Amino acid sequence: MFQLEKGAAMKLRVGYELVYECVQPTPMLLMLNTHYSHAKEVLNPDLLVVDPPVPIRQYRDSFGNLCSRIVAPPGKVSFSTSAVLEVSSEPETRPPYTEQHPVEMLPDDTLVFLLGSRYCETDLLSEFAWQTFGTLPLGRVRVDAICNYVHNHIVFGYDFARPTKTAWQAWQERKGVCRDFAHLAVALCRAMNIPARYCTGYISDVGLPPPYAQMDFAAWFEAYIGGCWQIFDPRNNAPRTGRVLMARGRDAADVAISNAFGPTQLLKFDVVCEPL
């Protein structure tokens, strides 16, 4: 993964306000907390606030993500939080390890991230992946080449978002949002026998020139290279400052910010990620 520069830190506020409307009591599964890997950086924790108040039961899923279970009452219900973390004020850097492990030498817990999943159809993209990247050196060179390809292949636009769009469809349509960039890169890495897992969270605009786009949750991925998980971001395709992980999994199906088991409508969606 990316490492923090020693001696350079900033306070970063992250949070959100989401408002839904439910027509009946509705069980919901939420994934709205920062990942435990940021525990040492937390100054003010991101406690989930539900209005009107309801009981919250939390657990960690098989990927280590913190999940919250509630039953939302009929009418409007809001979810909000505001947290402060102390993070690096410098752009991300990667560790020096670049080698790719043969499949037979990979740790057991990485193997699930070689398999196809709901949004990442490795079987449909395998032939293209080997034809395009198969002659490149093994390891991070291949992952960087995949990120460069995806970054240039897909045109970004919020109007192109579709909750059912898969990596294969994004590759064919050549347009999408950050989750489509991540899904396509993940699928191509897996096709090349490189474990890759989907990530979601916050990314600040620190270090970028204005104008700034409206803040949103972001998607990127991690590839298992050099004996560790390293961050790659085909949407931005450049080091960023102030990246905060919320959840990771096989693809977006594993890390949805909310799953409602009944009819709901999203009325408000505000996300904050800014330096203090």
C-alpha cells in the first residue's frame, strides 16, 4: 500500500449526510465507517448518527469491513458523521517492491482476488488481457500498464453511471465513473494472475488546481505485488493526498454503502473530505 511521509501531517475532515425515504419499516445494511487500518490516524472518530435514532448493530464482514445493521422507520431517515484524521500532507508513494508472485506461491488469502466476481468478468476479458499485456515484464510494470490503458480507454462522466454496469460493459462502452475504471482494472489484473481487490472511500482535492468537482465517495483498487497490497487508481492515475479507505472487497457488490431490503428513495447525498 502507499506509505505516509514521515514528519509531514495534516488534519483531514471526512464525513457525509445521506437522507433516504422509506415507505415502510425497512432493514438496511450500511458500510459507512472508515476502515480499521486508519485507527492510528483517527483524532475524532466517525460515529454513525441516525435520525430518527434507531438501534444499530455492528459486525465485521469476511473482508474486515465494519457493517451496521438497522431497521429504518417509515418516512425520512438520515445517516451522518464527521471525523477528523491526521494523515500525510504529501502525495502518496509506493514501497519499492515490484515483483509478481507465481500463483502457486501466493498466500492463501489472496486467491479469492484472482477469481471472477459479480462486476469483474475475468473470463470475458482474459484473451484481450494476455494479448495486450502478456509481453510486458511481470509485476508492477504490468499493473501500471493496465492502469494507463484503463485511464485512457474510459471517458469519465457522472451521466455514464449505471449500478449494473460491469467491467466487460465498461470496456465495450468506453465510458463510466470511478467504479467502472476500478472494475475494469481489477478484472484485467486478475486475468493476468495478479490478485486485485476493489476499494472505496474518500479522496481529497489537496494539491489539485481548482475548479473542484462535487465531493463524492471514490473507488480505486489494490494489487498484490511484491508481497504486499499496493494502491492503484486508474481513474486519477496519479498520486493523491488524503486518501482514506472505507471498505474493500471483490468488487462494488461487497462494499455498497447501503443495501435496503425494501423500497427506498435517496433524497440527499453530501460527502465531505477537506483539510482543516
